[in-house]
Amino acid sequence: MQRPRPPTPSTRRAYSQTCYDLAQHTIRVGERLDPWPFRSRALVLISACNPSGRRQPEGINRRAMAHLRAHLSVFDPQVGYGHWRGWGESFLAVALPLDRARVLGRRFGQNALVYVVKGRKARLIWLYDRRKLPDGREGHAPATLIDRGRSIEADR
């Protein structure tokens, strides 16, 4: 299993600029979704695709998403699609307690979740373990982004 990676400034920018399309609505980090169209007060956007930001073949991503969906089936997840520039991947939107979502996101090797609460700005929840960084500061390990179907180092 791949571990979540700490974000570099360019990784933060990419995640923040991603459009998260869900049920005819677009969610953006740092913006409020108004009016609130969902039944639950809060949603977590979580994926199982491309663990640690490293591109995986479609078949592996499909199986990982099916496995994640099985974990979340009692929560009735909705399928969405996140995209930025030439990159994109599916995610599930689910009314799940944030602590449980963090555990699940780490289990699937995700770098971050998006947390959306009615009346508040959507925010990124980074999942890397800050205690494992060499000097305790963010952004020291290189992060990888997916752009146009290939893995690229975010710091280039």
C-alpha cells in the first residue's frame, strides 16, 4: 500500500484548483456551495484512484474504486468526477464522519480528502503523517501529480 505524501506548494495549488463535479454542481476548494443541494449537512469527497498521486492503470483504479464503494455502501455514496487541466479521476461523495474518512483515505493511499459543509467553504484535508517528515515541516517529500495521463513530479 502506498502512503499519503506531504504536499509541495505546486501540489497544494493543483488540488485547490481542481473542480469536483457532483450531481450537476461543481465544488471548489475555498468556495461555498450556495444554495446547498444535498440532504446531509456535510460531505466527504474521497477517491481510491492513483494512490499517492501516482498514475495507475484504469483496471487497477476501477477495482480500487469498487473496493472503496463496498466499504461505503451503507452510506449511499454518490459518484463524482474531479478534474484539473488534462487530469481527472472519479471520487465518491459520502456523509461520513471526518475521522472515519481520514482512516479510509489513508488505507487507500490518498493524499487528501475534500470536506464540504453546508454554509462553509470546501476545504482540503491532507492525510500525510507530519510526524514522519525529516524535520517536522510540510512539503519536504516530493509529490507527484497526474497530468494528461502520465505521472509528473510536482516540483518541476
